Amino acid sequence: MTTEASIQTYRVDDIPLLIWQQRVMGIPQIIDEIIRPHTNRQGLSVGWTVAVWLSYILSQADHRLSYVESWAGEQLTTLQALLPAAVTSRDFTDDRLGDVLHALSNDPVWQAIEVELGQQIIQVYALPQDRVHVDSTTAALYHDPEGNPLVEFGQSKDHRPDLAQFKVMMSSLGPFGLPLATLVVPGNRADDGLYLPAIEQSRQVLQRRGLLYIGDSKMEALPIRAALAAGHDLYLAPLSKKGTQEQLLYDLLEPVWAGQQTLTDIYAPDSEASDQQLLAQAYETIRSLTAQGTDESLTWDERLLVVYSPALAEAGQKGLTQRLEHAQEALLALTPPPGRGRRQYAELAPLQSAVDAILKRYQIAGLLLVSYDRQESQRHVRAYQDRPARTETTVRYQLRVTPDQDAIDLVRRRLGWRLFVTNAAPERLSLENAVRAYREGPLHENNFSRLKNHPLGLRPLFVHRQDHMLGLVRLLSLALRVLTLVEFVVRRELQQQQATLTGLYEGNPNRSTDRPTTERLLRAFQPITLTSVMLPGQRIVHITPLTPLPTQILALLGFPDSIYTDLAKSADAIPP
């Protein structure tokens, strides 16, 4: 029997909430149903290993394998009280976590997990199934890919063409962005060929047709639209401003500029009548399309939505002004006044090439008029020794740059206008709702921001093997589902209760919100600790009492306080 008192304190923080959230979603249970462990595997199951690992990732904003074992050791008392099976820190060695990533890298296994998990979440949370957003991003690597076929050089959305990358295509359920399907492909793959596989995987999850699929201009490819129409699904996408499609937009704008076509004002759905925010102005027309299907040609009606966005126009105006200013400065710098050490162009061809490069870089070809003044100067050189007197002629070119105001005014007039296409009937998707649905895109892009930056931190990637990379991206997509659902449920409940949360903002404790982020919600649980006091002949376990804010968050999520308050009782039953 000990004769000295000892005190041990364990961080609890948001771990019980995260474990419980995953239990409700069915993450560990579904993974254990699908991934059958090797007969030689001992210890914690794959599903519960994933649940604990995801808790570490979300709590610590770190996905490195090498830190999980030590963290689990520090959290062992809490984990032992929360998990339905025995757990040790050795369940989270690098080798064991690597085995988990290898299992998740199996395509049929992962597809089965996504389908069953998606269906489970939709049922448990009674999620609306109306529209699906599909988009892609790239993730650059900062280490040598070492022949990894998943990593290739390609068009970088991170603006790092110098780095090898891989690509993630994701479909998410609107309007709040729950991931449905996650495709990881080499970084040189074009988006066009990824939409239909992502859509097909989404169809497997949803088991419904007639949903609206929303994408960017890469989804407007005619074969993709035809496949959706043939499958009795709907699409909404902007047309790219290329070739005949750009001319089509300008043709549709002619009656607007001529005052012959009225526009519908579209406001933000939550705008007050006295302070309405104008989102867009638009009108629509219709056309018939025909495309060759697998067996026969397909004909369907397509609506053309001509949309003007004031915000897009303002951003375009600002960008155009800056590009024009920077381009003029760069052009004039090519031919500075004569002087010592200043480069002068003596030939026209290299100067023209430099001018063309600048115009292309700033995307203003045809907006600046550039003229080339050829200047000659002569210098008399006296005779010297055996060299006779002579006259040397020096040639230099001087640029004159003049804005083409008519061309600039035409470009400015076109700013803010986009052309969208959809096969949804007006009674299914009104003009106003089409504009609002597409504007949800930034909400779904937030998924990529979370995935690539904080808190999931896909960049940089700390694994090198192809199967580990693939498995890790899929693991992080599960973490993204947790973040999305916590946020969705809390916001939905606050809206239904017409309530707000106060105390989430450091430095501004009185600030309230009805749209909290999951990251802020989780930080509200950081001060919670579990303390074990060993006295002669007895052990006392104490947990930090819940303050009103964590209590309110748990209630909004539908979680019992006991996932925290019972920790002391559960931990007391565990041998020290």
C-alpha cells in the first residue's frame, strides 16, 4: 500500500465528443463490418483504431503517424473509459497505422465504406437529398515522389506548377457539404474524365435519381451533360467562354444591352425586406440539344441562364484595372530612356516577343495599342592608327503604349456576365434557386480548404508510399465528414430553436453566433481534464465540471452529458 499521495492529470478536451460523434455516424462499426482483420492481428480493431486516430487528427490538427502512439499513451485513461474494447498505446504504432492506410487504399473496400457510411449518415440525420456539388482540387508535394504513379506534374490549383501533385475529386451533398465520394488520381488527370465516376459513386450512395448535380465549367462537357440527362439526373454548370460559347453569350446579351430584355432581380434568401442584398440579375431562354449516347442519340431541352453578378463584375473591374496598370509598367520598362547600363533593343523581333509575353501574362491582348518607334543615332569615329575614320549607326526601339479605350469599354461591359446551362425544368429549379444553388459552391470549397490546410493539413504530406498516400487522403475525408456533420447539426438545431451560442470567440466573450464552425465548437472543450489522486488506501478520480457552453453544445448535438461526467466513474474502475 502506498504511503505517499500522487496526482496525475490527463487531458480530456474534445475526445469524448469526437468518439461519440463517430459512434453515432457508425464509422468504427461500418469499417469493422467491411475490413476483416488478418487472423494474426491482435489488439484494437481497425474500425476503432480509425476512430481514435481521427480523434487525434481532429483534436491536434495533425495527421502524422509517428505522434499518435505517444498521444494515445497520454490519453489512455480517457480512451479506456470510452472505447468498447481494451486499448493500449501499442495499438497505434507506425506499423499498425500503416496497415490501416493500406486497408483503406483498397478500392472495393473504400467504395463499400463510402456507400454504407453515406447511407447510414443520411438515415440517422434525416439529411435532405436534393443536390450534389462536384469539384476537384490538387495537392502539391514538397518531397521527391520517387516514382510514385499517383504523383505527377500537371495544372496546379495551388499555383505551384514546379511541384508534383495528386488530384482529389469530391462530390458533396448540398447545401451543407457532406462528402459522398472521394476520388484520388494522378495530378496530371483532366477533370473532364473524373466527373462521371464521382457522380456514379454518389448515385451508389444516394440510391436515387432526379438529383441536381452542380459543377464548374469542366462539367459542361456535352458527354457529361448527356450522361446525366440519359440517367434521369439533372445538371447545373456554367459554360466556359471558349469558341462559339463565348459568342453565344454575347449574342444573348445583345437584347439586354439594347433594352429589349428585362432581367429578374435575385436577392439573398435571408435578406430582410428593408435591406435586401442583390445577388444577381438574370433571364433565361431554352434550346434543344442532341448527343450520341451509348446505343442511340438522345435529345433533350436545355435552359440557358444568362446571369449578371454585381460582385463578380466589381472583382473583374478591379482585376482588369490592376492588370492594365501592371502591364503598362512592364511594357514601358522594356525600352527605358538611353543610359549607362540600360538594356536597349536593337532588333524588332525580340522586342515583339517580349511584348507578346507580357500581354499574355496579364491577359490583356487587344486592350493596349503598342507601337514601335525605330530610332537611329550616328556617331563619328576619328581615324586611329590603321583604322580609317567612320560613322557608326546605332539602332534602338522605343515603345509607345496607348490604351484601346473602345476595346477596354467592351470588356468592362461584359464583366460579371456568365452563361449557365441546366436540364432541370423551371418548376423543379427556378431561375432564382438555380443562381442560389450555384452560389453554394464556396461552402463546398471550404471542404477543400479544411482538407488541404487547417485542421486536416493535407499539405505537407508525411507519407511516401502510394497506398499510404491514397489511404491517408481517404482517412482525412472521413475526418471531413465529422467536421461537416457536427457543424450542420449544431447550426440546424440553433436555427430551429432560434437560439445562438455565446462564448466561442476568444477576446470577445459576449459575441454570439448561430453559425459556429466545428473548429470553434471543439475548442470550447479544451479546458476539461481528468485528475487521478492516489492516497493511502484509496483513489479519487475527478473530472472538470462542464461549464454552460460545452453543456449547451452537447445538448445541440443530442449527446448526453454522461460521456464526460461518467468518465470519472469509468476511469476509477480501471486499475491504475
